Amino acid sequence: MNIPFLDLKKQYREYEKEILDRLPGFLADQKFILGEEVRLLEDEVAAVCGTDYGVGVSSGSDALIISLMALGIQRDDVVVTTPFTFFATAGAISRLGAVPLFCDIDPVTYNLSPERLDDLLTAEIEDHGNTRIKAVIPVHLYGQCCDMNDILTLTEKYGLSVIEDAAQAVGTEYATAEGIKQACGMGDCGILSFFPSKNLGAFGDGGMVLTNDGELADKLRLLRVHGSINKYFYETLGGNFRLDALQAMILRVKLKHLNGWIEGRTEKAAYYDRRFQESGLTNKGVQTPAAVFKGCGVTRHHTYHQYVISAPRRDELQVFLTDRGVASAIYYPLCLHQQKCFADLGYKTGDFPEAEKAAGEVLALPIYGEMTEDQQEFIIGTIEEFYG
């Protein structure tokens, strides 16, 4: 059986007519950069995320860069984040001349560990008087929020800005002391990626910054158009971070289907969870995704952008699956502190043991609402065969 990691062609059939019906009017309008489609998308995504403002930008990576710029992060400032995430999180920090300061992860959720963050900030700020630390970027990995209550307690204590990297977590909920909030609605701002493989994906690149701060939203809008309010007159040094209207139009169509797609992923994840237990694979060292916030009063504690297991002999298992037609992926095979481009930061293997352990064990399995039960059974059966 051939099982793709993600089947966007199947998904497209669900909304193809809506796109094609809207396309002639869009093309006749001949407005391709920003404009009304982008403004409407910003309002609609902000409503989904429970924030007051959305600012559409060119990609999730650019959303991180422009957020850091708007918060005043400058050369030699220090920004804390996880070493176990996609490159863009730390890359955005470095591109501004700031310095990524890595903090180890929680071994259960793979998200930034509040305990390790507490240790790090205490050591850097209280013990060593490091005044350069300006912000923290917690990454809501795979579709599950970081433990934001504890993280926000620490950032408030030290007066640090918070950018939520929710590139993989659109629609995910979290129970705060003030009530249930969405990913992107807890920090100073949060970012989304609309890369095609995301739960809400464009037909190319796109991203958005979400915030409840009107002044910050104004700064973001200024920065995304080269720092210009009036054409050819520049208030500050910005960049070209604009979202194409075509992508906004497509995303507005797809946004109507997001709830159903998340429900489909949640159902498939529950099926995986049950079958891994019933098959006895969890007794052979396979760990299914930890739903640590389940039962905390939230419905969408995890939106399963990825269904990631921890598996003994992971690399051998992946080859075994591939040989039998099952696609899989590793998010992420090498931690950021071990990457060649960050060698000048002075980290070494062993500095972040939990992140490094995760990099050697995690394996993402196919998950999307269009999957069939037969496909999931084949995957479970293949993994059973591997472990004997």
C-alpha cells in the first residue's frame, strides 16, 4: 500500500469549486498585493485566534523577523528559544544581528521547558547580570501549546517580550488563569505560517502576526512596506514583507474548512492512540504524543499538525516503513545548536540532552482527515511487523 505523508490533492477536491468560482472576479480586479482580500483575511484569522489584530506577511519566517523588529530587538540583544524546532525560529533572531540563547525542552511534550527556562534566566540575569536578554520565543511544536502559564510568569518577572511561534498550531487552545485562549493570543504577539503543508496552508508562502496591541500592529504594518506610510516617504527601516492577495483569497476559502480539518486530524490521532495501545506497541517502547493539557477545560488541546511518536531504532523503522510504501518524516533530525551555521555560538553536543534525545527518536506518521481506516491499520500493522 502506498500512503503519502500528506495528501493535499484529496483535500483540494473539497474546496476546488469555491476557488475556481472566485478566481475570475479576483483576476478581473487586478489587485495582487495586500488590499481588501488581505484585510479581510487578517480580520478573519484574528477572530479565529482570539486576537484584536492580524497583520498578513510574506511567510512564517518573515513573520518572526518582523515581530522581532517591531518589538525593538537589535544587534547583540539576546532572545531565548528552543534548539528543537525549525531553523526559522533561531534564524530570524540571527538575521537581525541578535543572539539566540537556547534552552532545553520538556522530554514529554518536546516544547520549551519552563523549569529549564527558570534555571536559565536565573543564571543569566540574576547570577551573571546579563541585561541583554530581551525576549523569549516559545514554539508550540506539532500543534500543542507550550506551558504558557509558567513561561509567562517568568517573562513577566524579568520584563521580557514574548513571541509565540505558532507556525504549527493554528486553532490550538490553552487554559490560562484568565480563561481559555488560542495560540498567538497569550504573548506580545504570535506568528502563523501558511506554508502549504500547514493545517491552514496557502498555495505558496504566507504568514501572519497576531496581537492584541494596537500600537504593535501599527508598527508591523509600517515595517512590512519598507517602513512607509505614504508612498516613497519612509518613517523607519522596514522590508518587503507583504502578503499576496491571491494567497489571501485562497486562505479565506480554506479557513472555512479549518474546523473540519482539525476535527479530522483529532479523530485520526485518537485512532492511532487507541491502536498503538491495543497492539501492545506502547509496551515495546513506542511512545504516542502526550496530550498533557487534555481535561484542562479545552477542546483543542492539540491540533495534530504532526502525529509524532518516539520510537526505538527510529532510523531503521523509517527505512522499514519506506520500503513498504509508508511515508514518514523526522522533525527534527539535528538540533539547532548542532547546526554548522550556529557553530559560533559555542554550543557542543551534550549541552541540551533532552532535545538531542528527541532528535534521535521522533518520527512523524501520516495524519490528515482524508486518511482511511485501512491506511492507518496498514501503518500500525507495519510497525507491529518491525518490532516483531
